Amino acid sequence: MRLASACLLITSVSALLVGCSLAPTKSVLEQQKAVAVYSWEAQGQMVFRCTYDERGFFWAFLYPQGKLLDDKGREQAVLGSDFSVTARDGSLVKGRIIEQGPQESARNLRTAVIAVESTNHGLLSGVRYYARRQPEGGMPLASCSASQRGHLLRVPFRARYVFYR
């Protein structure tokens, strides 16, 4: 009887651990069976403004300024506010972050997946998502002070942007 109870306990604990899902979950891109169509190198700056609230002074993110280049260095698109991307042919996507990776370094942006609405023409037609991968830089390393209130800070960054349909 003790052996049966012990086996039941082990089986129950195993079921609980499986329910906790120690394995990584599938990303949105995997769940949606998204297919990569473009992979471009982003180069530019993240723009911040020194702001104050009840917690003190901090650099508030405003917008990115950057270009997306293909593997031959040709400009394919530019980054805009509200997570928008405008391709060289005028097609446009706008989106919102739906998934972020961990903050691996204080100086680097996080990886992210952005769900977008796309135009029905051009390079970006049918694009449903884009992902920011391998980010380098883009984050302020020091806080701002009262003497900097209202000032802008531009922080250089690079990343790989992959677009999915």
C-alpha cells in the first residue's frame, strides 16, 4: 500500500511540474506560423527627453531615428514613431509591442516582437509582425538631472529587424 501511495504521489507531482511548463513557451511568431520575408540591419539613434515625475528625473523615450539597410547597405526603410516603418516605396506599417525579451544589458534595447497593421501595397503589404533582434546600444546609461530637464538625448543603436507575413 505504501508503494502504491508513493507512486501516486510521484505521479501527481510529475503532473504538476508538467502543468507548470518548465520548457519555454512558443513565441507569437511560432504560434501564428509567421514566415520571415525581410531581414534588415537597423542603424540609428533612440531619442529621449529628460523628464520629471514623482520618482524623480529620468530619460523618457520619444522616438527612434534610424534606417533599415539590406545586406548590400542599401536603404530599404526608415523607422518612425509609434513603432512605424516606412519602406522606400512608401508602404507603411504601424504597430505595438506584443512580446519583449529580458533586459540583458543596461545599455542595450530589449529584443521585441511588434504586431503591425500594414498597407495593402508595396514591400510591406501583408506584413503582420516585425521582430527586433540582436540589439546593441539604444539605452541611456545615466539618469538626467534638473539642469537637463527638457533636453534631448540621442543614443546610438544597431539591431536586426526581421519582417514576417
